[in-house]
Amino acid sequence: MKIQSQINVTSYNAGGFIGKYQQLIKETVIPYQYSVLCDEAPDTEKSHVVQNFINAGKAVKGEDVGDGFYGMVFQDSDAAKWIEAAAYSLNVCPDPKLEETVDNLIEIIAEAQDSDGYLNTYFTIKDKEKRWTNLLEGHELYCSGHMMEAACAYYEATGKDVLLKVMLKNAEHIYNYFIKDGNEGFPGHPEIELALMKMYRCTGSEICLKLAEHFVNTRGCDTTFYRRERDARNWTVWGNNADDNDYQQSGKPVRQQTDATGHAVRAVYLYTGMADLASTTDDAELYEACKRLWDSVTKRRMYITGGIGSTVHGEAFSVDYDLPSDTAYAETCASIGLMFFASRMLENEVKGEYADIMERAFYNTVLAGMQLDGKRFFYVNPLEIIPGISGVSPTHRHDLTQRPGWYACACCPPNAARLITSFGKYAYGESSDTAYCHLFADGDVSFENGVKLKCKTAYPYDFTVNYEIEKGGRLALRIPAWSRKTAVYVNGESIAFEALNGYAYLNLNDGDNVRLELDGKPHFVYASSKIPALTGMTALCRGPLVYCFEGVDNEGDVMSLALKTDSTPEVCGYDDGLLSGTVKINVEAIKSEYTDSLYTDTKPAEKQFTASAVPYYTWGNRGENQMRVWMTAK
Amino acid sequence: MKIQSQINVTSYNAGGFIGKYQQLIKETVIPYQYSVLCDEAPDTEKSHVVQNFINAGKAVKGEDVGDGFYGMVFQDSDAAKWIEAAAYSLNVCPDPKLEETVDNLIEIIAEAQDSDGYLNTYFTIKDKEKRWTNLLEGHELYCSGHMMEAACAYYEATGKDVLLKVMLKNAEHIYNYFIKDGNEGFPGHPEIELALMKMYRCTGSEICLKLAEHFVNTRGCDTTFYRRERDARNWTVWGNNADDNDYQQSGKPVRQQTDATGHAVRAVYLYTGMADLASTTDDAELYEACKRLWDSVTKRRMYITGGIGSTVHGEAFSVDYDLPSDTAYAETCASIGLMFFASRMLENEVKGEYADIMERAFYNTVLAGMQLDGKRFFYVNPLEIIPGISGVSPTHRHDLTQRPGWYACACCPPNAARLITSFGKYAYGESSDTAYCHLFADGDVSFENGVKLKCKTAYPYDFTVNYEIEKGGRLALRIPAWSRKTAVYVNGESIAFEALNGYAYLNLNDGDNVRLELDGKPHFVYASSKIPALTGMTALCRGPLVYCFEGVDNEGDVMSLALKTDSTPEVCGYDDGLLSGTVKINVEAIKSEYTDSLYTDTKPAEKQFTASAVPYYTWGNRGENQMRVWMTAK
């Protein structure tokens, strides 16, 4: 049974939680990011992205553009991610002016493509002769991949194929270089694999499928490739270690890999491509490798917030159970990539576990990456902030207390934008006979298999999800593992169901009404004692939301609080004015009254205290203050 | 009132705890370290220290020794620290064969001194022209300082002044260069300041005192010095950042410094010299600066074990309260330096606080630095070890689970050796009318002021300390802050006393017998909630000993244990066969039984468990296993 998740879904609805976010992206993030790309945003690092494409266009015509490139070697991808986000936004909410802006940008990009199909402004402007000589650092395949994703998204949203044709020609160029001409190598930063799978799905191009297979299957077979590549050239971008195969997941053929290693974003992008290929080609061996890597990531190397890549050293996975709260890296992009991976795992096998993790990553780390006003972004998502230490101590410099603006390396902001605008692609999936509801989001959805429904819900702040079935069929509703008590009603009648791999399957008729009642009771969570940093601690969760305790709600000090885990947390009412609308939870706690001594043999006096928690994704929106997800448990 | 702590004390006694350690140093560590210096130790990194001196001796005679230097730029100091340790050992236990070995080495060293008094094998062999052009990294003053300390110690132990004369000539050379000839600069690695104070005390040389004052007072006055020095030369040792004045404590004149910053060993060596100078010259302003820095170190930046310099980045002090157990650096040498600092603070003012910290550093971090058999050493002293993470994770690479052998950078082993053999210098002090007992150690002591006593005790495993007064006078007995119940008996009669600044003062006659009974009850310690890493945790201490929990005593798993802090820990009997003789403590605990889930909302089942603790200094002597000082408190 083929399950397709990357379907065209209309789920935009200004009333729902997701809809509100999509509106924010449309109204604030997309216009702002475009102004950055054009170097028109005030108080922002120069981007030069659009100018790079303009200059590359001149360069391919033989004009001398001199020192016409500015930015990171992967600067092109900012444009690609922005187009992709704009495309998804157009998909859920037409906007002729935005479409025109995208069309213009695409024209500029098309001009920058060389006659042989090559497209990359860094190498086109700087030195054509260096093409493909530094797969380790050059990001050419990475940039192509992102532009392929943009091309597919824009074609799906508008039916316009200018960029799609550009990228098909680019794919052919890459195919010729790596397969026809037999040049060795695989991407230093995996990405193109998953993009090629999108191209294949979108266009049916066998070249794209073969290229994806080629990159997946050759990866890690020759562990000396990067070293030999390095030795054969006399330049470098950052001086990356060509022998650190773990960093770029090339230490073993991917089918033999068992542990998630190295740069976390690279890792999950690669696994996404692998899982996509496995489901598309029914490659059971490849899916087995994906399952092992999934388990490595989610059962031993993931924060409760769905953050992955715990160490700043290489923005990478560390060893099993090394998940410190305060020095966490947990890049926003890595959790976005984890959602990609989860969605492709769902194409191989419908298991609630995959959707649970996808949801965990989204509602916690991904959303935390963006300020509530959409104007500033975190790359790094710690689970504990202590002003004076966080961002200051040599080991905590990356753990900022406040979201900064646009970075020189601007990967996360547009990545978050494209993820949020395409939320429907993760929320829903389908096979020929079943419509899958993986995530809960207010909005209208039409499936290609004929099922059509309207979802009404105030999730994740209300735990009732209503589905009005316009066109019936078989519906698979995810029953989240965190929901200890779940009820399903069809046309007002409670129905008995047995969740199969985390999903309830219902056969529905036109006009039916389904009501899913999930468990909205907050619960305390305990970490495995194998995580040294979390022994004796507890976290508070409600539905998919991990909560955190900020100083501003707790007399400035959350460090001396211990939560009474045998008490019942009190869920406050939805407060429209708090943190763009949220629900606070109060918990009975013990506050220890410490003296000034660094160490004392006098047990600190204790008093009762009501501790207040807010969802983790809202943290850091009220100035610099303490923040903790994991609290001492009493 | 002048208080002198660097007095000649005979405290060697094979029966006591310290005596046993001194015997180990004499029988195992000193011979082994000498074989290393001579490149005769098997399975050890090449040292080349003696050969460097031989080659430098040839070089000063004009012979071509080519590439005759091997090792670190500060390699000479290994020989100096070894001579110093040997001298202290000779002081407490004569050994003609060892003395002959030292004499021979001193002869070789003397030959390596240039006719102008300069002494440093690195620059003498490599390039004489580079002398004094890299104070930032060159360690010339550091090596001279260590050799001055060795010279004083050997003169005090044997009355032989060959090395002392060499170093007086060397001091004169340095004085001429920096003061007479007016060349700018101060040591990149402070050390010589404290050494010059020893030279002044030992020889009365005013040149030494003036030089110490010069280096202390010019330090940090010109914050551009290292940058200008760097710009003026075309070579570097490691490429140290010349602008990082915090690293080498040169960001401000020392009298204005308030926070302990930078490389922890450099910091405490500097503060030691400052405190020494302050007491010798009655410099109240300088002592005030020392007090501020003392408070910064001990009230905000010190581990319970007396470890300091919490971060691996620069082996340095971090910010206030950043004291993680698992990624601690806490170099052995830094705690040795903290003892130096404490001992010089006691010369300014007799306060129990100084001696308490000196003792804390010694019985925990300093002793933990050495394997119980004296054969292997820790540089880094974490307070938590988790096999699989410690020593492996990118952020924990420096936190080894087992003591390694001799390093290329061999600072800590000889430093520990010289500290332990000179324990009496820290244990006792004197003024013209009072004999001070700062630390408790079995042995005989003669004070210059006439007081003479025999101390009998099995401290730190027994809390009765007996003093037989051979020659009476005024005795000041430290009453440790950790001793909640203390009794003093004179000739069997309990006497009332009021501790003044942590000391009980007694006027004693010849033949009197004093018995001090300290509190041997174990106690739980709580850290300030300002230390984020330690909230909700407790540590177990008894007397000066911090205890730790190792897997080997606790069914392999200390992570899932929570100590019941309202229970009474059970002190086991002294076990001669355990860890070279120690006392275990059992504590009632709760063991949580975790499932395999990384995170679960099911509270783990709990069962009663008796947890066993051993002194921290003994950890890691029974193979690789979990270790924790701070445990979850129940």
C-alpha cells in the first residue's frame, strides 16, 4: 500500500492555531524575508542573494562581474527556501502581488543558469573552473536541491513551470556529470536526495529518481573520497576536516549505518531522502536502515522538545543520552528536518510514533525557533536559560537568552517559514483507499482519493477535534500516544475503536460528523535515568505541548522550585492576551529558601509556592529571564 | 603581627594518613618521575628534560647541539618541580642516594646557565636571540620561578646552595633586564612572583623582593603590552590570543581586579604572589584586592571539592555559579595553587575560612589527582562520570574515566608530589608568639618560636587529634567550620573556648597534652540554587572529605538513586583493605526503576536501597564505572 503525504492540501483557516501562524508567515515573515534577500531590510546583515543571481546571470552571458558574489557558499538556498515558503503560502491563500514577485525572482534565477544546466551563483561568479571540485564544502548539490523543492512547490501552487524546467535541466546536468560521465562523489550536505524525490513525484522524471538512488547508494561506500577530493584541490571554504566522515554521514554505506552521527541537519535531510526512496521503490532494506536511524535519533538522542543534535561542536549529534538542557544546540532546522524524516517514515508505514514525534518537534522546537511576532529567530533551542550563564559562559555562548535577528547564516528563518506554510503536507496523507489525519489542524482538506473534509478545532489549546465529512471514505485518525483517554464520536454517537499502530480507522459517509476527544489533562513526564542531566527532574506537558517555567511568571526564580508531582496541575483558561494567546498551567511547588552560601550543610527552609508554566514555544518573548523545562521533582 | 607559614616542619610519620602519602611519593612517585625525566620510564611519552639541560650546557659553551630541545616550552619546570618534591621529601626523611641524584641533576642545570645568568633550555638551545621576546607564551619567567622554588627547598632541606646561587644569579639577570634596563613586560604565566617571595625569605635578597613587586605592580597597567609584543615578533608558540587579557589576568592592574578570570592555575599563582607580597610588605590595599579575588574564587566559582576553573575552554574560570559536575575541568594544579593562595592569605590574617578551603582542596581535588598507587594522574577532576558520555561526548572529552599515565604536558604529577611532601608547610604556621595548627596531621613539629609538639591522629578517618606539647607556648588550633560540635581537652580536662576567627587559642606548658575532638558525623550538603547544575541535589561529606557514589558499590547504577536526606548515614568501620584504607558510608536511598522509554508520563516505581559512598579522592581506582558527587535529594 502506497501512502502519500506530500499531497496538495488546502488547510488555511485564519481561525485555527496553524492558520494564525500561516497568516503571520504570509503577512510578516515572507515580506520581511524578501526585503532581506533584496538588501532592503533595515538593521540587517547584507544578504545579496538577489544580486548574486543578477550577477551570475551577467556572468553566464560573459560579462565581467568582478567580485560580484557576497555571502555564504550556500547563499542561493535562501532564495530557494523563500520561494518555497511563498509557494506554499500562495497554495493556501492566493495573492497575485506575491505571485508576481516570485515570478520576477524566478526570471532572475533562470537567467543565472548556465547553458549546460549548471546553476549556482557562487561558482558561476567566482570561478567556473572550481565547479564540483569541493563536494565536501561547496554546497552546490544542496543549493540545487533547495531550488528543486522551490520549483516543485511553485508549480504545485500555480501551475507555472518556468523554475521547474530550469531545475529539470539542472538535474539533467547533474545526472550527466555524476552518472553519465561517471564522476565520483556525493553531497557533503545531503539535501538533494529528498529534493530529487520531490522532483520525481512532481514530474515523473526517471533521471531524478536515478540520481537520488545514486547519491543514497554511493554515500559512504568509499570513505576516502573526501580526502582524495581535498588533496586534489588547492582551495577550501572553511577548511572542513575531510576525514571526519561521521560529520557528513559518510563513514559507512547508508544501509549499514546504525547511529545518527554528525551534523544533525545533514543527518535528517539524508534520512528523509532515504526514507522517501525506500517507500517509493519498496526498498525494505533501506527502510530497515531508516528504522534503525529513527530509533537512534528518537529513542536515545532527542530532547523532550523534539530538539536533536545536542552539541554545539559541529551542530551535531552527541553520544546516546547526552542531552544537557543548558548547553543544548538543538537547531531549529534540525527539528524541521526531523519532521521531514517523520513524514517520509509515515509513507513507509503508518505508525503513530512517527506522527507523535513530528508533532512534538513542530509544537515545541520548530515554533520556539520563531518569536511570536515572526520577526526574530532562534537557531539554538536550549531547555534551560540562566541569565549570567547562558550566552556568556564559554560552554553556553550559543545558548542565547533572546532571539536575534537575521543571521549571516540564515538557514532557520526561511526553513521555518516554508515548514509552517506547508503544514497541511505533514498533517495529512493518503493512500488509494484511506485519508490519513496525522496532525490536528483547523482547515479544509481535499484528498486525491476523493475524501473531503472540514476540520474544526482550537487544538492544541482545546482537545476536541471535529471533522465534517463532505465526501466520505476510509479515514485514519491518529490517536496520540500522550492521550491516555480518547473518545471518538460519529454523528454524536460514541464508537468503540481499537487503535491500530496508533490510528483509529473509520468508514464514513458523506455528511458524517466525527468528533475526536483527546486527553487535555496535563501530565508530568520523567526522563530515563540514562540521561544524566535529568535525574530527579520532571517536565510538564499537555497534549503535544511541552511547558516551561519562566522567571517572569515565578517571582524571577525558577531554580529554587521543586514541582509536587503528586499534585494535580491547574489548567488556566485560554488567555488571548498572553503570549499571542495561550493557556498557563499552575503547579503546586516547594520553594527552597537558600542562603548566600555556595554550599551549606543546613537544609534550606521550604515553603509552598504556586509555580506557573507556559508552553515552551512561547519562551523568551517577555525579555531576558530564567527558563526551565526540566524542574526538580518533589 | 607577622605570620609565617612557609616554615621548616618535620611532620613525616609513616603511621598517619599524610605520612603514608609522603612515603608513597618518596618510594614510588619521586623515583618514577626521575626515570621519566631521564627518559628511562617504559611506556611513557618522551620527556627529554635532563637531556635538554645537558644540551643547553653544551650550547652555552658554544657547542652546536642542533635540534637538541624536545618538549614543551616549559619543559624545564618538570625538573624544577621534581627537585622541589625531592627536597621536601629529604626534609622529612633523609636519603643519601636521592640527595646524590639531586646533586647530580643540579650540576647539570648549573652548567646550562649562561654566563649572564640566563637559564632556560628552550631558548638557549633553539635561539638565544628570541629571549624575552614572547612573555605571553615563552614561560621563561615561569620556568625560572619553579627553579627558584626548587633552589629554596633544596637549600632548606640540605643546606646546599649550588642551585640557590644559580637562581640568585638568574634573579639578578632578570632584575637587570626588567628593572635596570627598563624593558617592559610581565609574565604570561604568573609563577615567578611567589617564587621570588620564597627567594626573598630564604636569602634576604632585596633584588628578589623588588622584582616580585615589579611584576605584581606592573601587571595589567598596560593592556596593550602583549599585543605590541606579538606585533614586534614573527614567531609564536601556540598562537595565543594576545588580546585576551582576561586569560592571563592582565586586563586591569591587579589592585583593581575583582573577579577571578582566565586560566585558573595562572590566576591562583598570581594571587599567591600578591598575597605573599601583601603580608611581607604590609600592603593593605593589595590584601584587599586578594580578599576580593578570594571571595570571587571561593564564594562563587569553586566546586565543593575545592576544584576551580570549571571550563575546559582555556582551563579557565567561567562566570559565577557555572559549576557543572560532568564537564568540569577543575585541574589538579589549580587546586594546588588554591592551597598556595590560601596559605598566603593565612599569613595576612588568621581566618579559619582560609584553612578550611585549603583543606577542602587538598583532601578532595588534590588527592583525587593521583591514583592510590601513585602511578597515574588526573589533570581534570569531574564530579560526575558516566561511561559512554564522559571522555567521549564532544563536550566531555577532557573528563576521563580513568587516570592516564604521564602526559606530554606533565604539570600536575610533580606538582602533586611537591605539595604532598611539603604538607607540613600548609598544616602549620607561626608568629613570634603563637604556633598555628591549620591542618591536622600526624607528626612532629618544631616551630622557630620555640613551640615543639607531637601530633597523633588518624585524621581524616578519626576525628580525635592529640597534641603532646614538648615545648609549651601559645597554640592556635583551627576549629573547622564543618565541625558542628567540637571539644578541646587539656590534660584530660574539658576546657571552654571561644573560637576567634575559626581558631581556639591555648596557652600551654611543657608536657601538656591537648585533645581536640572534632565532629565526625557525616552530613548532607546543599548547593546554592544559583548553581543551576545542582538544584535538587545533595552531597555527602564527613569532616574534610567529600564523598562520592560509584557504580561498583551500587549495583552499577548511581543515576537512579535519590538520597534520603532526613535519614542518618551509617559510617562503616575503617577498612584497611578498601581503597588503600578508607571508611565507607551507607545512606538510605530510593532507587527508581526506569523503563526503556527516553521519556514517560508514568512515574517510575520506587524501592528502598542502601547506597554506599566512598571518599571522592579514591574514585576511579576500581575500573571504569559511574561516579557522582551530587546526588538527587529525596
